[in-house]
Amino acid sequence: MKKKLDQILKKYHKRNENIIFLLQEVQESFGYIPREAIDYFARKLQIAPSKFYGVATFYAQFRLTPMGKNNITVCCGTACHVRGAERIISGLRRELGLDGENDTTEDGEFTLEEVACLGTCSFAPVVLVNGDVRGRANADRLVKEIRKMKKK
Amino acid sequence: MENNVVIRVCMGPAGIAAGGRDVLERFREALASAGLDASVKEHCSSHQVGCLGLCARDVLVEVHTDGQKHTYQYVKPDMVERIVTEHIAGGKPVSEWLVDDSFDAFYEKQVKVVLSHCGVLDPEDIDDYIASGGYEAIGRILKKCLPEMVIDEIKASGLRGRGGAGFPTGLKWELAREAAGDRKYMICNADEGDPGAFMDRAVIEGNPHAVIEGMMIGAFSIGASKGYVYIRAEYPLAVERLKLAIAQARKKGLLGKAILGTKFSFDIEIKLGAGAFVCGEETALIASIEGERGMPRSKPPFPVNRGLWQCPTVINNVETLANIPYIMRKGASWFASYGTEKSRGTKVFALTGKIRNTGLIEVPMGITLREILYDIGGGTESGKEIKAVQTGGPSGGCIPASMFDLHVDYESLAKVGSIVGSGGMIVLDEDDCMVNMARYFIQFTQAESCGKCVPCRVGTKRVLEILDRITQGRGRPDDIAKLERLCKGIKSTSLCGLGQTAPNPVLSTLKYFREEYEAHIIDKKCPARVCKALLTYWILEETCTGCGACRRACPAEAISGEKKKPHRIDPEKCIRCGMCYEVCKFSSVERE
Amino acid sequence: MVQITIDGKKIDVPEGITILEAARRNGIYIPTLCFHPRLTYFGGCRLCIVEVKGFLRPVTACTTTVNKDMEVNTSTAELEELRKLILELILSDHPHDCMLCEKAGACTLQELAYTYGVDGFQFAGERRRYSKRDGNPFIERDLEKCILCGRCVKVCREIQGVEAIDFGYRGFKAKICTNFEEDLDCEFCGQCVQVCPTGALTGKLWARKGRQMSLREVETVCPYCGTGCNITVHVNRNEIAKVTAREDSWNEGWLCVKGRFGYRFANSPERLTVPLIRKVPRGEGAPEKVEDLFREATWEEALDLVASRLLEIKEAHGPDSIAGLSSARCTNEENYLFQKFIRAVVGTNNVDHCARL
Ligand SMILES: Cc1cc2nc3c(=O)[nH]c(=O)nc-3n(C[C@H](O)[C@H](O)[C@H](O)COP(=O)(O)O)c2cc1C
Ligand code: SF4
Ligand code: SF4
Ligand code: FES
């Protein structure tokens, strides 16, 4: 990990970048922001770690815990809302057994994310399953797809 | 005849979502295997164009043969082969796949300025843009104009900011030009966080060089040598194309030091947003570029005086900037000939919701809502009446059908409690619940509040709680009065534009659709049958075939019944999720 | 100087100051919560809103600078209604436990709630709940009471330069956080406690030792170092309940961990209150019990002993066999007297001071 972090730091210095950039790069490399990364950067750059934490918790893009193996992203943009995104979410949460604010299943298999508009409103509701677009999605079909993925 | 064949596949966001890439690939393959390659290579180009407009009919494919244009709609990869053999090779268009007349009506009332080259030029090729007259304006300006002359021209055009507030662009530039300081910045706001809006994305994906040229002209006018584009990371294609465009411009000496042999130096850096709607607000955007939490600060001082790193800074929206090269090329009076006295030019809207022709449209300011909804939008798909249109996204309001003769411009929309905003336009019909709509937008702004100031941080939360209980059938008689007091207070005391406009969806629906609120609160009914908790579900015995689809779909095991016999829903167990309603193929599930 | 009008009164004020400063200098009251005179402005509580002619909506007095001929109204029916709403909102997300709160009686929020007659039940709804208690030894952080004014964050950054805390999360979930929300682990200067306008930050040592109305305030100087910070010792039944510093003192209200939290020696049962004289001479090994080593004495007896021993040494070995080392905790006057004593009475220049580095 240290090697990767050093590489990121080098880019940071070269481009005269900021904290957000560091966190984006870390997330890109590790899929989330490990605590060690923050501590390491804070020490190297003499920037308070609390500041990193403040920035990391402010922006929705950053995760402080690892993602599930499969990633399902439901668009909650206006058009998708009008066409039933909420029903899809509640259907999927029920299927995955997610409660409270959890977005990742306990076995680390699935992460369910909600995002603001994906910009493909004419196919609302839109869901991304591991990055692949499912236009005009419905809960029923997705639940079936998830069950298939679970079996594998 | 192959010599002049051009095939354009819509590769806008919607086009790609509908499988545009596959179609494009298939065209390449089919053309190659049909032996059309030798001459095709040279003349037959399949541009990866930006959005063509009528996204709902994606994938759209234009086939140009010898000056003739045919447009295919709903193209799937397996249709490509027939188009190639019958049309391109055989010269006979496949008539049943072509678009119909209503497709042309879609374009008649539109005036394309910003979008004029989207879908026409290859966004990944700077020469295409240059050949269309691009970078001509900046070249002329650098050689012949003083910054003040450019500012005067923009002022004369009457261009106002397309990012939301509608601030006169020329005036903004003038203020920044006059502000003291030798370092100044030009920022393009491409954060486009409004849910339901995607025009800035389309402009960048379809014509990134226009935005770059606009930034250059702005930078020259205010005296900036450094620019930033703050763009959402959720728009990977736009980012990619912008990067490419910047690299190409640098290579041509259009960005960098001593541009076109003049003293003017300017370069652009891309900053990726990290997922915070509030960062579209100017001061929060600046904080974010500086690497901080995106919390707005009080204005004044305004960014034109103290912006990025305390230096004078102009922040303009993508669409605003994309207008600039065209104004400088064709003249202020040409631009000002469109629109109304106070709102000049055209505006791009993203038409979504219950409307036949969803997608991006560009119309002259001052057009009526009716023209947009019926002539361009083609009314609803279902034939149901349009009840209202929501403009301006979470900062805007709902405008009822009785006001559809309203002219779309900054002042008129503000007068009825909405805004032009960034240009989202969501069409709602009788199946949409206005209380739920208001709740949805407040939920959005509440989740996006930065938390700095009390009215927005706590106030929007309380508004959401009240709307929650209303839509769940627990509304109280004094809730409407409470909502009004809260909303007015949040509007006038919040620190930034997010809080100041967040109550608009609630206030406008309270104003025009008060009876829907009352129905929820007093009668405990949702007239549009949207609010789940206010619905009851039952199965019609006469039409139920007993297929069992609903029984299997019901997550609460509330449905029972023998095979091939009518099923029954146990109202006690029913959690009102609506799954049965969705899965029944015989429309036997009723709800109220 | 520019002339402005506040509440119909024409006043001359220096250019560049804020409306709030202009008003305060002229005895005009504007309620504030997040504003602190020694920290950069924030503008988050929105209580200081005023009406300025020509502006569509109210502006915050703490962030807006005065302009020539500005016309300001600090209190209209509408403004007061808006302030009331803001307070209702703050209190709707605040525990209603003033009867138990350490800060009661000295709490800006409580005072404003009282003045505006607000209870916070009007918009009752979800409250932030934090179950984890910060385990640090000095500072109680009851963040359910926090109003996110940001003063603690700014004092930690701008005055102390430590940055142990920062804003975390956003919106309704916003919270003042340490790195990964661990227990506070900093210098414990307690500057944040000093500036917090609510009961969110209090001293752990103060808990249940008495609230403001039952405390007697004694102005004194911190005994720890030569800086000599002015402190206010709050005494309850002859016991120190807490130490604070006044903002109008030369140290501007700032203290360090020793001055603010290191006062418990004063009432410690182990503290020496009478002189002790050694019973067993040096070099003969120490007995088990302290009582067997020392005996209590009067000041007279003790000073006599010191004087006679010094004299003996001086006579036997000369004055240069004696050296004096003084303390930074003594006042200037005490240090002056001490060197005078060593030079003039003992007769040597062997005198030094622990802070003369
Ligand atoms: C909460 C909030 C979000 C905003 N989001 C955007 C945005 O996504 N894109 C944009 O161009 N302007 C946005 N704005 C408006 C900008 O603050 C700013 O007014 C605009 O970029 C100025 O450019 P213009 O004068 O060209 O319109 C937003 C404003 C607020 C208050
Ligand atoms: S209005 Fe909302 S988003 Fe804007 S500063 Fe206040 S809390 Fe932050
Ligand atoms: S802990 Fe106190 S000083 Fe810090 S933000 Fe909260 S209320 Fe303000
Ligand atoms: S004191 Fe001005 S906003 Fe808080």
C-alpha cells in the first residue's frame, strides 16, 4: 500500500493538487479510503488528519469502508423517481436484507447505491448492475438477476 | 454512390444507454463485410456524435446519401445489416424503420444555437470544429479587439447566465475585469447536479470546443490566464472528451503560452467533483477547487472580487460559455433577435417525465410552455392530461396546466414561483402526486444541504418530516400552516442559494395544488394513487386467472389462493409495496 | 469614517467594519450565536440577520461590511419572527435537559431561548443521537447539544494551530469530528470549551461541582509559568469548581491545559499547608512512613532554621558556596527580591532563574 500511496503523493506534488485529489486517487486504487492512507498523507504533508476526515465524509463519492463484490446502483434522478425508482430500491433492499443505513450486505457480496441523476432520463428508471446499464428497469427482473448472481 | 455516404449514430448519453456503441460497431462490421470498405474508409464516417435530441427514440441513426438524409429510429444492432444491404448498398431506405412526421415537428419550433453543432460535428476532432468556423472568433478577438469591446458585445447581446440565477454575463465579466488584482480566474461550472438535467453534459459531449473557446474569450476579457472546468465525476464520457479537446487545443497552440502569436496566455485544468450538489454553488465550488469541504460562504464579497484563492474569479455555466463563440461570430444583434426583451437568446431544456418526446430541446426564450409541451413534446404518451410541469429542478416550482400560456423567461417563471434554473423540465400528469413530488425534491435538497446554516440544515429536515407524515397518512390539520411558516423562513434566512430555493417546490405546490395536500391530510387519500400508505390493494375476482404471479411476487406473503382460482390479498398483512399490481398480466389488481 | 444609519440613528463608523461591530460599538444589540470577536466569521447561525435597504432578503450583520449611507434595521417584527423560527429549529434538535446541564445559567443558547420565549417543541422531530462518549480525560463532548457554530473548530485552527477537530459529514448529519471520530487526543488547552456557546463542550473536572449562579468568581494570575495569564477561579464552598479566563484580559481568554485544567492541587489533600522539618538527617536512609521523616513546624521555626543553616555554610565555606535558583512561577517582584537577597544578603552573584534559557 505504501508504494501506491507514494505514487499518489508524487502526482499530488507534481500537479500541485489538493486533498480531494488525494482521496479520489486512493479511492480509485483501493475502492475505498483506508484509514492508513489518511494517516500516512497527514503525516507526510503535515495536514491535520481531521481535515482529511472532514473532506472524506463531506463528499458522497468517498467511502470509508470497502465495497461489496457486486455493485448495484439505482438512479434516483427526477425522471427515475417519477417512474418508480423508489419501488426498485425498496424491492432490492428487501431482497438483499439491507436495513438501516447499511448499503453493503453482511457477506460483502452486494453493495446497493443510490445516485443522483445518471443523465439517461429517457430510459428511466435506470439501474447499473456492476457498471452495465439496465434501462426501463423493474424490481422484479432485478431481483431475479440478483438471485442468479447469488447462486454463482 | 458510396462516395458521399455518411452515417451518424447517436452516441449521446441516452444513445449509449440504448446500445449505441453496439450499433456503431455493427455498422462498421457490416460496411466492411459488404465490401464497401475501400471507398467507405475515406468517405463513410461514422461520427461518434453527441446528442441528436430525440433521445426517447434512441438509437437514432442518420444516413446521408448524396444530399439526402434518412433517419432511423429505435435501431438495434440486428437491424444494421438490413439497413446496410438495402439502403446503403441497394439505395432503398428501409421505410418501416424510418421516423414518422411527428419527428420533424419536434424540430420545427426549436432554434439551435448552443446545440447547433451537437450531433453534427465530431466532438473528438478539433478540425471538425475549426472547419465549422470554430476558434475564428477568438482568433479575431486576439488580433483586433480590446477586452472592453468584447465585454460590450456580450452586454449588447443580453446574454444572461444559464446556470440558474440569470445574472447578465457581460456585467459579470466587467466587474471581474475592473476588480483589483493581477491574478484572475475563469471557471466553467459543469457540476450539473440538478436531478433531471443533462444539457451541460450534452453540450460538453457534443461540442466541447465551443465551451473551451467561450472560456478563452471570457478569460481574455477579464484578464485571466488560468481556467478550471469543475465537472462531475459521474460524467466520465464528458470528462474524457473534454480532456481530449483540451489536449488537441494545446497541440494547435490554442491553449498555453502566447496563443496565436499574441501576448495572451491561457490554460485550462479539469477538476473532478466528488459528489456534492451544493458544490454547484459558486463559493462552495471555489472551496472545493481549493480542496476543502464544499461549504458556501456569505456573499458579499462576491467571487468577481474575491474568489478562488482570494483572486477575482468569474464562474460561468457550460451553456452560457457555449453561447459565447456564436455570439462573437454572428454578432450581438443576431443573438438578441431571439427571445424577449429581458431574456435574450435561446435556452436548452431537458424534457422528461410523462411526455412523448423526452430529450434535449433548444428553444427561443419567450416561447410558451404550451408550445414546448405539445408542439415539441408531443403531449403525453398515454394520452392523459398534463397536470403540471416542474421547472428548475429542486430549486424550482410546479406550474399548473392553467398557466401553460406563460412565456418561458427568467421573470415570468419567477413571478409564478418557479425558475428557469439550469433547464430541467419535468412533465407531470394525473398519475403524479404533487405532495410526493414536493417531498422528493425536499428529500434531495435535505440530503445535499451542507449543514452550515441552521435554517437549511434543520429546517429542510423538518419540512421533510412533515411531508413524510402527510404522505404516510399521518398529516395533522396544522401541518400546512407549519409548512408555510418553515418554508418562508428557510427561503429568507438561508445562507446560500441551495437553502434559499429549496422551499420552492413545496411553496409552489401549496399554492397551486393545495387541495391535494388537504386530500392527504383530511381525507387520508392520495388522489394520484402514488402515496403507498394511503392505498388499499385488492384483486378482482372476475378477471383473476389464478396464475399466482402476484402470490410469488408478494414479499409479505399477503396473497393466498389456489392455482387457477381467484387469489385474495390479506389487508392486514399487505405492506402496500405494489409488487402485485406491477406483475399482474391481467390488470386484476386494483388499488385506491 | 462613513456615515450609516442603524435603526434610524445616524452614526459614524470606520470603513470596513461589519454591521455587527458598528452596532456593538454604538450600544445596539443584535443577537448572535456563531460570531466570536477573535475568530474569522462564519455566518452559520443566521441569528444576526438585519434588514439593509436595497437588499431583497435579510443579510447577516456579522459578515456584511458597512457601506456609505447604508440603512440598517436590526429589529422589525419580521426579523424577530425569523429569529424565533431559527431558535425553534435549533432547539428542535437539542436535548431539553437544561436542568442537568453544566452550562445552565451561562449558556448563550438558553438565554436566547428565554428571551424569545421558545421551547423547541413546535417542530419536534428527529434529533441527532450519539451514544459514544469521548473518553479523553479533560473535555466532555456532548455533541447532541452542539449547534455547529464552528467556533471550536476555528479556535483550534486559528488560535491554537492544532486542528484536532473539523466539521465532518454534511447536512443534518453534520458533526464536529476528530480523525475517524476517535477520542480527542490533543493538547487539551480547552480553548474550544471556552468558546462553545452551549453545553456541548464542558470540562470533565467541573461536572456536578456547581453551576454559574452558585459560583464565586475570584480574579487571579495563573501560578504555572512566567506568562502570567489572568484567570478567573470559580469557587464553590471554598473549593475550586473551574478555571476560566476573561476575554478582556491581556491573554484574551486563552489558556493552556495547565492553567485551565491543572488546578486540582489547590484542594488536594496531599498539598502541603504547613512547613515540614526533616527529622532524620540526610544520608541515614529514609524511614517507611512520611511522618517518621518529617515533622510539622511553624513558619517562624522553619525560616529560622533556613537562615541559621545558610549562615553556617557561608561562614564555613564562603558566600560563593551558595547559589540561588528562582522560579518562573514567581512574580517579577518576588524574583527581584530573591536576587537582591542572594546578592546583598548572602553576598554572591550565583543567582539564576529557570526561565532564563
Ligand atoms: C445549490 C446550487 C447548485 C448549483 N448548481 C449549479 C450547476 O450545477 N451548474 C451551474 O452552472 N450552476 C449551478 N449553480 C449556479 C451557480 O452558483 C452560478 O450561479 C452559475 O454557475 C453562474 O454561471 P452563469 O452566470 O453562467 O449562470 C448552482 C447554484 C446553487 C445555489
Ligand atoms: S443554505 Fe444549506 S447548503 Fe447553503 S450554506 Fe446553508 S446549510 Fe449549507
Ligand atoms: S461544540 Fe460548541 S463551539 Fe463547537 S461547534 Fe458545537 S456548539 Fe459550536
Ligand atoms: S452571528 Fe452572524 S450568523 Fe451567527
